[in-house]
Amino acid sequence: MNFNTGFFYAFCLGILGAYPVSAQEGPAGTEAEYEKQYQERIKKDKLDGVYIPKNLDDALLQLDKLTTPESRAKFKTIREDSVVYIMHNRLGQWMILNWGFYGGSRLSHYLKSAGVTHPDDMADFLILAYSRKLNGKPVNIKELATGFRQKRKQKFEQEKKKGKVIKEEKRKKNE
């Protein structure tokens, strides 16, 4: 990886310093409570005082507003095959927490409707889309969403193969 660590911290501090990391609401006690909270959250344009983008274009615009021109120029230099790996633990986690990907937000709801369902994938999707935007490459929502769905499915299948069968039972037929 051809990457300047100092830039990474400067870029992340530029965004992370702009807003404090918000505390997510406590988990809902029941599925009905979660659904009620979710339905309320996806209608709000702010959560914990942080503006929530309404769609991909708005999210990319917000990332532009939250970063300096110098940070954007350096972000642009990160190779596309490395940008998600490099930026996930800071920028990605900031988006997950502040843009409400676990508890639901209008942006997470938008991303789910596009087929990106896991909070980590949502952040990575936005990081990759932002990298493409900065580098003048097309951002095809369907193509990116399909790629993230396939990766998530492959990861699930790999984890399933690693699992151990603790006990196997066979049902007897009632005669």
C-alpha cells in the first residue's frame, strides 16, 4: 500500500473533529419496540444533533463539506482496492455511529432499499463511492450494491463451513 499514515489521521480527525461520536440509543427490548424506534428514526433529518444524509448524492456532498480540500486530495490518492480497508476503522466507524446504521436512519434505510444491509457494508459502500466520485469514476449504485451483497453472502458461506456440529439428532417417524 502506498499510503501516508499521517494523512489517514489528519483526514479522520478532520471529520471526527467536526462532530462528536454520538451514543446510539439502547437496544429495544422487543422486536416491536425496535421496529417502532426504527420507523421514527428513518424519518428524522438529524439524530443526536448530527445531520443524516437522505441518499447517496447527499452523503457524498456531506463528506465533501466535512473534509478539507487537502484531505480530499490525499483521499483521492488511495488506490480503490485499498481505500475501504484503510478508511473503514475511522471514517467508516464514524459513519456507522453518527449516521445511525445500527439503529436505523434515513440513510441506512435508503442503503437497505438499494440492497446494502449490513452496517459495515453501508460504510464501505459510501467510502468506495466517495473514492470513485473524487476520482471522476462513475458511481453505479446497483453495481456496487450487488458487489457488497455477494461479498456478504460469500463471507456467510465461509463462516458456515467453519462451524462445528455440536450434536446431530435424527427424528423418528411416528408409526
